[in-house]
Amino acid sequence: MDRLIAGQFPSAQSHQDTARTEFAKLTGWLGSSRRDADTKLVTKGKIISPPFSASLLQRDGKSYAKIQGANDSITIEFSKIVWSTFRPNVLGLFVTDGQGIVQARRFLATMTKSYQKILAKFPPNSRFSTEELYAGILRADGKAQAHARRRWKELKYDYGFDVDSDENRSSYWRGPSETPINDPFPRPDDSKLRQAFTTPVALAQLRMTGKAFVECGNCGAPIQFPDTQLAQRYQNDAEGGLHGMLDHRRPIQQGGDDEVVNLQLFCDVCNNKKMTACKNCTRRFDCDNCMWAYPEKVRDRRLVLILESELMAALRRRFGSDLDSAIPKILREVAKK
């Protein structure tokens, strides 16, 4: 007979308690994130009209959130829900495995009446000029909207709608879809995020490294945060100091949140490199063991190789997606000789 060691496996009750705790984030978001009574919810393939109600469903050991609106409903499986005050219009629902790696995700966004008016003005399969865009997107007082192009861009990236423009932004169009074709993008309020977290994250880094100045957690270059409240004595003003960035160790799209433990300091160069690495992740988003998410874990064991393009091409042809694991094996064989 199999024995269960006390505390080794979470009980059904603990699963239920966790689900209720996570679900409370959803109900709290629904109750506080709407700016007006006409605000709708959007997600990939759905637009739900108010009023809203939410219920927690549990079956076969899985948890589901059902959101009912006046016109439609949506049921989403979840094990983790992320809502941040720094991206108040977006909620992320995630299904994670035993290692916390995201297996499925779904984002919900609140869409106020102003964006609804834009969609009504430019229906599916419409095409129009810049002049028509600005004539159709007006401020609440009826005057010209100076940021009409930005509003149109936000419909594409922040809400997932099938809208776009040509390269020189002289022609705009909306595709055939009535609903978002992509997940809303959980864009943070960067300025508020930096003001709230730069100092505590920097102080945590300084305690860990014992250094006097903040530096990029990846390359070690001195970095500057001139637009925050970080004390100048912690910022090395030596020539060559790079612009500092707050970086999420686990990306928001993979269930990361806005907490000190999930934030680190990068220069803008390394931040862009990490963003590219995350978009093309070959590690199934195993962030806890990633050199980009936790560079301090591998800094003393990291070897950077700059190889000729022909050699890199040959290695990729031979090892393909296994290249990252193949190189350490080759080096171990060399070390034995």
C-alpha cells in the first residue's frame, strides 16, 4: 500500500483555499477597475457588456472562473491570477504546472466608452486616411484628439483588435473581426513602476553585492535612474553610465508580477537582449533556472563565446534547438582531456 508522507502533497482543501484566494483577485479587479458603468471587458474573441458577475467553478481538481455579462459569458481555467495596480485595466489568468511554468494564459482588459466609440466609428472592413482618423477620434468635449494615432495603436497592441496602418501612417484600416484577434497586452505604467520600485530594488542589490553603486545585473555596467527618487549617491556618474531599467525576472506574459522579488536592474541594452531572449525562449519559460531571469546565479559560471558566423551556422545546423545543452557537453569533454 502506498504511503503519503504528511505535508508532501497538498490536500484538496488547500487547493480549494488557494483557488478562492486567487479568485478574490478577479472579483476585486471587476469591482475596482471599471472607470464608468459602460466599460466592457475584452479578451481574445470576446467582448462582454456590463453588468458583470463572477463565479468560481471547481471540477476534476481544476479551477475555473466564469464571468457573466449582459450579452455573453466566458469561462477560463486558472491556477494563478495576476492583477497589478501598475496595469489596472488588465487581468491575467494563468494555468501553471508543478514548477510554476505557465501552460496556458488568458488576459482580460477593461475597455472604456471612448475606445468603444472609436470602434463604432470605424467598423470592420473599413479603410480611411489620416485626416479621416483624426476627424473620427475626438476628445470628450468634441475637440480634435491630438493623440488619435496613439489611440489607434492602443486598440491593436493593448486590446488585441485587428487594426493597423501602412508604414508611413498615411492609410489606416480595420480588419474583418468584430472582436480582438490577439490577447490584450499587459502594458505597465512604467513611470509609476520606476518611482515605486527603483529604490527598494536598488537597495536590495547593493546589500547583496556590497558595492557602492547600482549596476546592470547582467553585464555589470554602471547605470543611472535620473527620473526616479533613487539617491544620487547610489548612482555612479562616471562616463559611460547607461540608462537603467526595471526588468521583470519572470515576464508579465508568463505570470510574473510587480513585486520586489520579481524585479531586477538592467541597463537598457541588456533589457532589450532579455526581451528578445524571452520572445524566443527555448527553455519552456523555466524562469527560475534562466540566466536572464537570475543572472546572479550564473555570473561566476558564465562563459561568453564570440564565434565566427560560419562556425555558429554550422553548430546550429548540427544541433538545432539542442545547441544550448550541446555546448556544455562539448566543453566537459574538452576539460577531461
